[in-house]
Amino acid sequence: MTLQIPSQLERWRLMLGEAAAGACGSLSDQALAADAALEWLYGRDPQRVERDERGAGLGVSELSTPDWINSIHSLFPKEVIERLEQDAVERFGIDEVVTNLEVLERIEPSEALLRAVLQTKHLMNPQVLAAARKLVAEVVRRIMEKLQTEVRQAFSGSRDRRRRSQMKVASNFDFKKTVAENLHRWHPQRQRLYLERPVFMSRSQRHVQAWDVILLIDQSGSMVDSVIHSAVMAACLWNIPGMRTRLVAFDTAVVELTSDIADPVELLMKVQLGGGTDIAKAVAYAQGLIQNPSRSVVVLVSDFCEGGSEYELVRRVKTLVQGGTRVLGLAALDSQANPAYDRAMAERLVNAGAQVGAMTPGELATWLAEKLRT
């Protein structure tokens, strides 16, 4: 049963901790359980005393990680559970949340937990890894379900108001022309416009034949969100007619992942997060893949913190652009920009002719559809 706390004093007591018991009074049994669950997690914060926040509670050590997971799932609503699990993994580094089989079988799949699985899968035994794979598959399914719609819309063709269509579907409905051509059917007494002939517009086809799209994905630890969305994005682009998509991950080494591009779950389970970064080496690899520069796009997803030769990176990007290849540098490929990227290097890449910024996967699909139109 979800936690119910109608009393404002109890709410303040839960926020402030045991130190506020004298002013706020005691807690109900259910509220005490919530207090213990919150203390189990946030009692680990070494700076809370300096901030004069929650005081130490009783019984915190009695909760194991599986007990804590079960407790928060019985007490809190879904959005609170996801935040608590995210803080456990990302803020306090409680790896057991995603390396304990019992916990993995109980936990609600989320992108935060997917990130944690990718960062800790090397710690998992085969049985735990199998359970983690199920979590990865469910989160990937949710992301792909949303992204496939955005990619399909981006590549489906733009509406052309100059030409009419006999395909009477809602997405082609021309409201303005329909009103204009049916104004003679306006009924002044009833204040209604009666439609005799709805008008539908045609769509101009976007051709994306013989284009090569190479996704270079930085798999350093700070880029985990972008790695996830890049893998799903590549799987969606893989099915676009006439487009050849390749996916390459890199740190100080370059790994070709195109053979797994149709299975983003398998692809993500092969990614090795962390390590150094040699972006120039990855760009050099992409250069070797390009056969027709004028019909090629290199998408570099990275924080641009180059561990290799900065001069070589800029030189290679400039060579690609001067040869006719479009180069797009993305500081992030998810819903939020990466605040840690190297702005100075990004500016140097812009000066070399690359387009640099941050995009969501849907925005990238739209950008590609516009650039690849012939």
C-alpha cells in the first residue's frame, strides 16, 4: 500500500529527520518505515551534517539492499521509487542495486538503472547478467518505441500544399484549403460550415539513396547516456531504405559494432565504458570507410575531450569537410546536453568546418532527413 501522510507535521519530520522529533512529534508505523528507507539511503551523505539536514535514524543497518528495494516499492509512488533507485546507483554508488539477482528481479526498469547495468556488468556473474539483460531489453524497447515514430516521421516526406492527394488520411488534411473551398456552404442561421469536399495535400518524397552514415560513439564513462541513445538510433536508421549505417565505438581503441546494429541490446552489452579517449583515431577509421565523400555523413558523438593528438583530430575533420563529407559533432545524443564537454575543442572543430551542437535522437533524424534529401 502506498504511503499516506496527511499530517503536515509528519511530512516535516520525514524531511528533517530524527532531530525534529521533539518539534514535530512521533511518526506512525508506516511513516517510520518510510523514514528508515530514506535514512538507509540519504544517511550515507557525508555532507548532511554540514548542511544541517537529516539526523541519524534508528534501525538503518537492519535493512539489506533487497529489503530496501522491497520497502520503497511498497511505500512510495513510481516516480519517487525511480528517483530513489537513481540516487542509490548514481549518487551513492550502491552497485548491489544492479548486481544482486534478487534486487534485479524486483526492480522497475528505467534509464538510470540501464546506465548502472552498463557500468557494472563486468561485476556480474552469468545468472545476474541474464537478469540484467532482461532489464536492458525492456528499457531499450521503450526507447525504441518512441524513437521509431520520430525517425519514421522525419523520413516519411514533407507535405506539399501545391499538389493534392487522393490519399485521404488525417496527416495529409489541408485545413485552410478545405475551409476556403467550402465557404459557399456556410449556414448563417445555424452558424455552421458544412464540408462537401475535404482537401488533402500530397507529399514530396525524400530520397535517401546511396548515402553512408557513420556514427562514431565515444564510450568514455561520461558519455553513457549518448551511448544508449546512439545504439537505439543506429538500429532505427538501419531500416531506412537506401541508407548504409555503420556504428563504431571508441576510447583509445576503435571497435566496429555494425554487425550488431540490428540488436541494440546485444550491442549495449558489448560496449565497454570508461578508459581514455582518442578521437583522432576514430575519425581516421571513419575516413577509411568513406567511398563517396559527397554522399557521406560522419556523426561524432563525444565530449570532445581529446586524449590523443588535438592537431591530428582537427586536421582530419578539416580534410573530411574539404573533401565533401558532412561532419556533425554532438556533445550529447539524449534529452540533456553534456555540461562537461570541451568547448574549446568544439570551437576548433567548428572552425574546421564541422557542425557542432547537442541533439535529441529525434532531432538528429530530422537533421539527417534534411541533409540527405536529393
